[in-house]
Amino acid sequence: MKRTMKRLSFVVRSRRANAPAGLPRALWALLLGNFMIGTGVMVVPGTLNDISTSLGVSVPQAGMLITAGAVLMGLGAPTLATLVAGWDRRRLLVASLVWYGVLLGACALAPDYGTLLPLRVLAMVAPAVFTPQAAASVGLMVPPERRGQAITFVFLGWSVASVMGMPLSAWVGGTLGWRWAFAGVATGALVAGWWLWRVMPDGIKPAALSRQGWSQALGSAPLMLTVGVTLVSAFGQFTVFSYLAPTFKQMLSIEAGQLSLMFLWFGVFGLMGNVGLSRHIDRVGPHRAVLLTLGLMALTQALWPLGTSPWAMALLMVPWALGCFASNSAQQARLVNLSPQLAPATVALNTSAMYAGQAMGAALGGWMIAHGHMANLHAVSLVLLLLAMALSAWATRRSNTKK
């Protein structure tokens, strides 16, 4: 392990002069990887209307593509973190992007819903691996004082996916069809894998966690409460977010072109929120940053009934967008700062919680729509986000007590 750390230290020093803001160049490739991972995850919400129409299934049934994929990601993240513990991260991360590209390409060719569903689930193995392992790798590529900035920088990829990937997917799905949107993400994933192979150094192998390490992570109240914040907040967000396309169509009579613009608007402010967080998180502190971002998202849900026109809804979406992706970046940095040595476990558990929350939100939202309660999705989301804020404050108190 000491030999590996020395080699990584040399690689970082030798490349720092050419890196953005003093960070390793490989972080740009990891950012692109997260962009493609995020776009692939969000391609279903963006094309949900077209998938439903094209394959002759209901909106709640099409929403099962989100739920089933999120269940796989939620269960797979901690399990796969153990299975791949000894892998060189360059090879692991590239392999996950190649897997993503191939399976999403197969999804684009699926002849019916029965074929698409298992292919989509298998494709979601890649996010379960890439997202947590990329964050854990960053912890070995930068000094501790830059760790928060580096992690949030890499997770800008998710914000950029909301700015470009999701709106573009919605536009492609509405004009050319959802198959072309899936094919575009598949191609991008393969390109990201190729670039990552070229620029990421060999020898990055976070120390494999023993059974005792997992026990320490699972037995730590501050860490598990922090992971719980991710679970509850994702649950709240995706109760609404999974069904934005049909919700906007019913509430505001928004068509495909307007829908892509709405997603673009949301993504621009999502990117702004994450960029702002990346610059100031080490000064503000992850605990306060999480509370602030959750509060912004809750504000949108509280004011949701006022969104009676496209313009009004666009304004109401701004606070949610500012907090949406920044919240998860802050959570990742929060967990790494709480216990750097347990980061491979806690980041995997946090990713699992995020995807589990997505699955729960998509399932609950689908059930509510099927029973005629689409208009009440925001109210459930608000309650869950307020609960996440309370849980976050509790986690902060417990972590301060431990010090």
C-alpha cells in the first residue's frame, strides 16, 4: 500500500502543472464518465412519454424502467464494491463504461418492453460501479485539503448531464424517438471509456476493506445517518422527478420541444449550483452545504401549486435545480471527510442509498399516478425532504459528539 501511495504521489506531482486548477487531468475524464453515467440514468425520465407511446405501455409501467434499474444500482453498489476491491481502478472504470455502452446500445435495439426491461437493468451495473469507485479513486489522487473540491468537480458530470444530456435526450426522444437517445448515450459512454484509458494512471487501488472495516462503517451512527439523508432526499426528489415529463404534459400542456427546454433550464441552474458548491464547500463545510441544498429543494415543492404556467413553473424549478445535484456532491464530500479510510464503503453505501431512493420514489410516484394522485406528488416530496433536513441536522450533532 505504501509503495502504491508513493507511485500515486509521483504521478500527481508530475501531472499537476498541466491539470485544471492544480488537479490531475484524469479528473476531466472522470467528469465525462459521470456525465455519460448521469445521462444514461436520466435518459428514461427524459423519454418516458415516447417509450410509453412507442411500446404501448402505460406511464407507470414505463416508469418501472427507472424503478428496476435503481433497485439493481442500489443493491449492486455495496456488493460490487467488495467484489472489485482488488481491481486496478483504471481498468475497472473503463470496463464499466464499455459495459454501459454495449448494454445501452442493446436497449436501443430492443423490439419490445419485455426485452428492454432486463437489458436496462443489466446496463445499470455500470452506474453501481462507476459512481462510487470514481469518488473513492479521487481520494487517492489529490491531497486531503483538495479532496472536497476534487470530488465535487468530478460530480459536475452529473450536473452537466442535466444541462445537456437530459434535455438533449428529451428532444431526441420527442423528434427521432427514444431509441436514438439510447444509442447516443451508448456511443458517448464508449468514447468516455477510451479517453479515461488514455489519461488515468495505473496503480490506483484503494485499500480493500476487511469485514471489520464494513462493520465500522455500518456501526457508525454519524456515517449511517448521513447515508440515510441521501436515501430520504432521493426518495423525495424522485417521487416527482421521475414523472416530470408526464406531469408537465398534463399540468401545462407542454410538448416535446418545450419539455426539452424545461429540462435544459433545470440543468443550467443545476450546474450553477454544483459549480458554486465546488468552489466554496471547503470553506462552508459539507454539513451546512447539505442542509442548504435540501432546503432549496424543499422550497420548490412547497411552492409547486403556484406553477400554473410554463414561465411560473420555470421560476419555481430554480431552487430545486440549484440544490439537486449539489446536494449529492456535498454528501459525497461529507462522507469522505468524516472517515477517509472508510470512504470506499461509505461512498458505495451512499450511492446505494441514492439509487434505492430513486427506486422508492419512482415506485411511489407510479403508484400515485395509477391511482389518480399525480397532483399530490409534490406534497409527498416536500414531507420527505423536510424529513431529510431533520435527519441531516441529527447526523451533524452525532458527528460533532464523536469528535
